[in-house]
Amino acid sequence: MTETFSHNPAKSRYELDVGGLLAFADYQRNGHRLVIPHVEADPALRGTGAAGRLMSKVAEAARSEGLKIVPLCSYASAWLRRNDPEMIA
């Protein structure tokens, strides 16, 4: 199954397409901060790790732009605390 990560600025979100199913993280930019209020995965993707792979790519994108992440979403917050705590603003 193919996976494609993309930035969708028109919808202010990052997306992970997994074989036609979507996981996404909404965001707002605030200076040097990327505020993540919501992360969602298609119900068929739940339990597959897709949201975690999405968050890994979001953190990588934020790091490449010199941004820190403000995770308002409980999933994003928990993922960052476990996997990439230095990215938390």
C-alpha cells in the first residue's frame, strides 16, 4: 500500500494518504510556532499507526522550517511527549 505525505496550505493541514484513505493534522501558524488543534484519521486507518506516521512527518516538516509545535490536540500532544518532546513549544 502506498503512502504519500503532503502539505495542503489551502486547507491549512498536513495530510497522509494511505492507499486512498486520509489522515490529517490541521494547523495554524503563529510566528515560529505551528499550532496543531486537531489530528484525525479515516476510521479504516485507526490502529494501523497512520496517525503516528503522520505526526512524525509533521514534526519533520516543522523542524525543517525552524518551527516549534503547540499541540492542542490530545493525540498530537501525547505523540510529541513520547516521540519528539524537543519539538514542543
